Amino acid sequence: MFCSLYQVDQIYIHSPDSKTRTMKLSVFALFILMLAVQPASPQQTRTITPDELKTWVYYLASDEMKGRRNGSPEMLQAAQYISDVFRGAGLRPAVGDTSFFQEYSVKDRNNVTIHERNVVGILEGTNPVLKNEWILVSAHFDHVGIRQPVDGDSIYNGADDNATGTATVMALARLLTQPENRPQRSVLFAAWSGEESGMNGSRWFLGHPVIPIEQLKLNLNFEMTGEFKTLGDHLFIITGYLFTDFDDLVGKYTPADPWKVATQMQTPPGVFFASDNATFAFKRNGDKTELNIPAFTLVTTDDMNLIHKPSDEPEKMDYVNMASFVNYAAGLITWLAAGELKISWDRGAFEEFLKK
């Protein structure tokens, strides 16, 4: 995090029109309607531990991984590591029912072909109707590799950016496959490659989806979830919260150990365009850019001092607070997957932002 910002000229927001629909209250329809009412906040039993997260982050951000540069052997090694966790958690392979790898090739700035792969797994929802709708839980696992040394260190480990986000998704796969946490809507778990080089992995997925993309109702993308000093404990950022009512919906989730959306921070609103959520939040329609699928990045820091620096090391992460956030996020996703998932864009607020 973060790749270069999207250039946005004209934005058109589609408002949901579902308020005008009517329903015949047959017994079955009444049953489904009852399921769609936002439930009480679920209570989890299985939780993720700081040591589990620490193990994953230390592996992905180790010197041996050489900064996880796109196209490197270390990226293939990282992809295999993530897929092993997905498989062990009980996810179903998303590519042809046999593979967790979605492979693709792109040209770099020197016109050299780079071969990369996303890691994608499926958790089918438990509700016979809602399972046809999807929530995407994602993070990018690439970083910038080896660069100019700083104080003798040339390996840009990418611990917070974005080994922590990747470990968050791996942990959520473990938690949400537990019987007591199984979501009613289906969940697609994705670890993207190519974010640092222009969101290539998520963009490839959008052009070659493994699920019906029109049934994708929400993307929760995780970036930099291991550092908490600037925001403080139990606070996180939803990028783009100024342009949507999603933060209001999140605020209705009230677990025993709650986290809150931070509204006073130094991270500029423009970071909404700078991670893989932007791939899904916007689409081109001729020469116009339209807001599309509700897609947001969740971040636990507004301190950008570690970004793309060799000082972004795994020993600097706060794994106790990270575990608390991951356990909160698991409950939040289960709760969101069970209720009426209506999320609107705020056209006026977005257009005002573009004028600044």
C-alpha cells in the first residue's frame, strides 16, 4: 500500500432502488424476510491468537522472502504458503474446483512478461437463498522487493504493507470456516498479487471472475492491520467512509469487544483510490467512471512512515491488538453476511471531495 492513485474525472453513482420492491408474504417469503433482518451480534468461540498471526507475518516478511517482488520466485513461494493455509482452513479451491491459483501474465515497464498468480478460495454460505450472494475478503501479498539500501538494509520486507493484511485474510479463513461462525452469504477469500504494480491481480480477477460478479455485494479489503500507535487501540479506518453509509452499518455491530471506525485521522480521503478496493468500487462506462460495488479497505493506522521502507519489519507489529482486530472482523463479517446488506454511495459528498 499504496499504489498510485486513480485518476478520476467524472463520477456517477447508482442509487439502490430496492426500496420500491414489494413482496408477497407467503410462509417461505416471510421466513426469508426474517433471515434478512440484521441479527444480534454473534458471539464467537474460536478466536485467532497473536502467535498465529506473528508466525504468518514473520514468514511473509522475512529477509528470505526478499520483499516479495512481483514476478519473483519468492512470490510463488508466498502464494503456495497462503494456499496451504486456505486449504487447511477448509476453503474450496476457486479455480476450476481444483486450484487456489488464478494465474495471469502482464508486461512490466520494460516490456518484460511477468507471470503472477492470485490465491482465491471459496466458503459457501449456509443460507439456501443468501448463499447466492457474495462478500469478498481480500488483501494484497506482494511488496516492492529489494531496493536502494537505507542504513545498510536493502530488503523492503513489507511487514505492515501488507503481510499483516494477508495474515488477516488467512486468519479470517480459519475463523469463518468454524461451524459457529459460518456466514449465511458465501465468502470469497482472495490474496492479490500485483497491487504494487497497478492492482494487476485484482484487475485480472475482475476481468476473469470465478463467481458471478453481479452477485458480489461487498468487498472488505485489508491493508496495514498490524500497527496501532497513531490511531490507538480499538480504532480502524474505512477508506471512503465519507462517501457511503457503510460506517453507519458497521456501527450497529456491537460485540463484547467492540472496535470503532476512526473519523479523526491524517490519512487523506484519496487513499480510497489507492488499494485493490478501487478495482471493484469503480468501473468505466465509455469515457466516464462510475461508482460500482461497495468496496472498502480497512486499515488500523494512519502512519505512513513505514510505507515502502526497509524499516517495515515484522518485529514492529503489535500482534495482540492485531488479534483483537481480526477476531472483531470475523464477527463483523458473519453479522454482515446474515442481514440485509444495503450499502449506498453518497453522491453529493463524493462530488464535493473531487472539487477539493
